[in-house]
Amino acid sequence: MLQDGFGRRIEYLRLSVTDRCNLRCTYCMPEEAAGGEEPANWLTYDEIERVVRVFSTLGVQRVRLTGGEPLLRKNLSDLARRIAVLPGITDLSLSTNGTHLARQAKALRAAGVTRLNVSLDTLDTTKFAAIAKRDSLAMVMQGLDAAQREGFSLIKINMVMMADTSEDDVDRMVAFCIEHGFVLRLIEVMPVGSAGRSTAMVGLGPIQDRLRSQFGLVDGIVRGAGPARYLVSADRRFQIGFITPISQHFCETCNRVRLSVDGVLYLCLGHEDRVDLRAPLRAGCSDSELEQLIVDGIRHKPFRHHFEEQPARIVRFMSATGG
């Protein structure tokens, strides 16, 4: 069992397979971010499978494929299939912007991906294009339709709250999620990279209070390994999560680490503490040596972030860290 220095059990690996994205959401990635061919410093699928196997022997049970936009990585379903059958891995999920989901949903489901998180900040075409710098809302909707047809066990909609997000935007998204059986999650912006710092953080407390009263919601639990606090309706037709890393941080229950596509193990989003796994991998380290690197690194996982006190501390973009 993996434990950090504060006794928290680490059982969840967020695994980035690319730092590229086809959208340029204002709170995440600048317009000039890199694109194009896969660079040599990215971990290969063989290297990724080996690292995940070592994590699984240490008690990690849940893996989420992230990016950037993970569906831009070639043959992602092949990697998903290899991870899904590893002993000890009980849950394989994927975070995506949904634009490439329509043509990949079937292969991903067959490969063993059971749950999806789809980023969708608005249902308004004009607003979507302004946020993402791309007119791609129709592609996301097609992706969601395909995902529903393939029968993923759970589809969550991730909606980042911004200063110009209106009550109407939220209410339309609530109605959309109720209609389609999606779980809605509202998310506070984190000051990761210049893009994150340039987007004003909107606290979720007032929105949570309004929706609780409007729908008669009560505290509930929704399957997953992430940090959201959930409210549910009595008939459970409406389930909504609130991810509040700034206004009400959840560091004391953190159960996750992130592996970037270039083989860096990030121990906390709000710190630069890291472990380089790529160099030892390519130098021929044994599995036991790789295991010891991970165990020693996680012992140094910080207790909490300091986004409030030091918002400019993290200069890397979220896409370079891994979702």
C-alpha cells in the first residue's frame, strides 16, 4: 500500500498521454502552445504500461487517462486495453474535451474504459467558441451521443465556472444533464500557469446554496476517486459535484498523483515536487528500483497546495502536468 508522509493512501494515478490539445480554452492553454508530431521525450506505450504495472503492485487501483486531450494520441484504445487487464487495476476512466469522442467511443469502451469525464463549459455556441477559441460545440455533442450509445457506466460533465458564467448557463447545463443522465460537476479555476492565473476564480458556495434550495438536494456519493463533494436529488435523477480547490480545499483527503507524458511524477498540483521516472526507465532500471523511486517520492508528497498564498508559484500549464 502506497502512503505519503501524512498517512494518506495513494490509490489513484492520473496518467497524461499527451500535452497537446486541439482547443485553446482561456483558463488552460495559450494559443501558441505546441502541436504536431509526438516528441521523443514522451513515454512510449511500453514504458507507460510498465510504470502503471509497478503502481498497481503498490496498491494503485484507479487510473485516469488525461492530457492535454488524450484522444489526440494515436491508438489510445490499445494502451487502454493494456492497462485495463493489469492485475489490481479495477477502474479505468478518461478525461476528454469530447471533440474526437464520436469516432473513438466504441473502441475505448471495448478496451475497458468504463467512465468518462467530458469538459463542457457552456451549451451556447458563441460562448463555447469564445472560451475554447474553436467552434467545436457540435463535435462535443456528437461525442456525447456516441458515448451514451456505447453504454459507459458513468459520464460526468466538467463545467469550469468563470466570471461571465451566468445563472442561465448553469441552469441550462443542469437541465441538459438531467435529460441525458449525466453527472454535472462545477469546478473552480486553479492558478496553474499564466492561463489559469488570468482567469478570475469564482467561488462555488453561493451556486451550491442556490441549487441545493432549488432542487431540494442533499449530500450524496457518486462513484469515482476524485475530490468532488456531491449533492443529489431524492430520486437521484440529478447529481452534481463541486470541486473547490481554492474556496474549500480538499488536500487532507488527497489520494492521487499525476504522471506527465514525459515521465515526470508530480506529487501535488500546487508544488514543483516531482520525481523523474523517464531517465531511470531509459537507463535500464529494474522494476524494484522503479518501485523504490515511486515509494520514496510519495513519502515527500506535500500536505497541501498554497494557491491562495502564492498564486504565481506554478508556471507550468495544466496540460503539461496531466489534467
